Amino acid sequence: MVRLVGGSAVPVESPEQVIEDLANEVVRVADDRERMREVAAEASRRVAEHYSADNYDRVIDRAYAMAVEAGPWQGRRD
């Protein structure tokens, strides 16, 4: 299942079918201005949530913490 931002979903049966279904959904949304506004607002919200500087900092902090917890790499050559 491929899910577009905003909740539309298309089943994955073949690459050609996915491309056709996604294209049809894009056209459907483009023809419905209210739906387009909803999809755009949801996309903006998701970008702000997942790609903010604060989220980036949390991800980097977690990666460093995991690396420190794991300890020295056993195969390291000094």
C-alpha cells in the first residue's frame, strides 16, 4: 500500500498500476481545491513535525548516545 500525504492510499500490485493510481489521485486532488488545501496543510504540518531543527537535534543526540553506548568498534584500526 502506498499512502499519499493526506490519507489517500493505493494498493501495490505492479509498478505500472501504482504509477497510474498515483497519477489519478494527483489529478483528483488537483480538481478538488478544498481537498488540495487539506492535503497541503497536512503536508506542511508533517514537514514541520518531522524536519524541524528540534527534531533533527533529537535524532542526532540519539545517534550519538547509541554510538557511545555501543562502545568502541571492535574492528577499528588505530
